Amino acid sequence: MIIQFVINITLLAFMGAVAIAILKVRNLFAVTMLSGIYSFLAATVFVLLDAVDVAFTEAAVGAGVSTVLMLATLSLIGENREKVSTHTPILPLIVVTITGVALLYGVADMPAFADPEAPANKHVIPRYLEDSKEEIGVPNVVTSILASYRGYDTLGETGVIFTAGVAVMSLLGGTFWRRRRPREEEPSEGGEG
């Protein structure tokens, strides 16, 4: 138990250090790499919390696809330095502080992590473990939860990821193909003039 606590604190400390580094660094390539590292650390935390499906999504989308798309964007815009802000960060700081206080207030009522007396552990989880094979017909409990019990939620998540991917690719695609096409259509030196 103490080893797990030390690992959790170490990961959270790394995440905090990476977040501070992201705020301080002005090189956009470094920010992109640090964002990928932050997502990878978040995926590791999700694995330690036994949320492997969320960890897989975070690793694939956060550390993988997002990093590749940001690098592609940096290659298209050609700039590598963040522009200096002309306004003071007071208003964003106030908004973030109010949001943080609201979130802390919202989680104050939650049961302790892994509390066996929590409503989810007393009512929902035993039903899933005992009845999912007969109700759904799938032997894997996680698959039956994601595909059936939480089917609409999973469909919504998939739809959001697909829509975001299509939007980013259409934004990048227009600029990318307009830049690349003239080079591909140029005739070769030995061809017709």
C-alpha cells in the first residue's frame, strides 16, 4: 500500500512539473512534446486506478494522435515560438480559480476511493459481475459494460473522437494539399516542355 502511495505521489509530482514546464516554455515544439508526456503520465495514472479503457484512450488520443496532429500543424505554420501576450492573465486566473473551487466542492461528497460501502460497489458492480453474461451474452464483463450497458456513452465518445478527427484533418488537409499539390504536378525535366 505504501509503495502504491509513493508511485501515485511521484506520478502526480511529475505531472505537476510537466504542467509548469508547459506554462513556462515558449518553444511550441517543446510544448507539443511536453503535452504528449503529460498525456502519457495521465494514462499511467489511469492504469493505476484500474481504468484501463480510459488509459488506452488517453494514450492513443492524448499522447499519440494529438501529438502527431500538433506536429503536423507546426510543420504547416512554420513558426516555432509562441507570440507574446498583450493582455494580463488576471481574468483567466479568476475563471480557473472559480472552476477549481467548484470542482473541489463537487467532489467533497464523493465516497472514498475503493470504499466497499459506496453505492456503485454495493449495487451496480455486483449486478454487472453476476448478470452480464446472461443478459448480454458476452463473457468479458468490461466488453459487456462498454458495448451494452454504456453503449450510448461509448457511441457518443466514439462520435466525438471521430468528429474531432475529421475537423482537424479537414483544417489541416486543405492547407496541406494546397501546399503539396503544385510540386507533384510539375513536369519532370526530361519530359515535354
